[in-house]
Amino acid sequence: MTAEKFFSLWLMPTGDAYQALANLIFDLSKEYSSPRFAPHVTLLGELHGSEEEIKSRTSRLSANLKPYAIDLTRIEYLDEYFRSLFIRVEETEQVMQANLRARGIFDRQRDPKYIPHLSILYGNFSSTTKDEVIEKIGREFRLSFDVKSLHLVETSARPENWFTAKEFPFESNPRSGRVLSAT
């Protein structure tokens, strides 16, 4: 019997923002012997079901999203393994609407309140340790990046073994930016 696969929908930075965040996550994972993972903002997690159905729903969702900005604001923490230390995402209309659309398409309207964030350290650490990390790197974390696609990531295994099953570009309005000739 094989273990059930499950997936998450990620919004990922690119370019310099990706590199800066990946370096921070790598450095923290090395220093605190914690899992290393790619920088991401989870739009919706723990998607169960057939991979084909999840891909179909993700395709539908991406067709209903337009590129938008993710604004990172400040470092916070919770007493949770996957939100041990994270950077809050500003709750803009686009950020919250994307989550609402995802909840609708995946029938997850009853999920707890969406807390958009980008984790930088996984693990079970004391508040003292987390405060020490924040003291070293600073609480304010101002960084923005544009998201233009959804990454369907298989998250069944350990974080070091998570991988993108497929990337789904957001649907862009074919008429925007196009100049039609009158001739």
C-alpha cells in the first residue's frame, strides 16, 4: 500500500527576492539544524484527492487569477512547526481574494482564517530562541515580489523532498497592453 499523496498551492518569489529569501532560509536551517525548503507563500495547503483532479482545479484557479504583488512586512512566530518563524504578508485585496477563490474551487470554505505568510524556519523552538533569531536579523522585513503563477507542490514527504509537480501561469488578459491598428 502506498502512502497518500497530498499537495499545496504555493506562490513563489523569483529573481533577487527568491535568492535573498532562499539564502536566509538556508542559513537559518543550517544554524538551527532544521529543514531546508524553497521560499513560498502557501495559498492553500493539504489538498487531498487524485492528482488529476487537483491539477484540473488548480488550472481553473490559475485561469481566474491575474498577477499581483506580495508585500512582506515583519517577522513573527507561532508555536507551530510550520509557522515557527515567518514573515507576514500584507493582507491586500488581491492576496485575500486569491485565497477565497482557491477555497471556493477546492471546497474549503470552512478552513480557518487565512494568515498569509512566508516561513523562514520550521521546527519546535522556544520563544527565547525565536526572539534571538529576530534580534539577529531584525523584525521589520520589507520586501515585495510579483507572483504570476501557482506552483502545485507535492508536500507528502519531508520538507527537503517537496517538489513542484506543475506550475500554472495566471491567466493574463489578452487585450491588456495591446494596441490595435486602425488600418
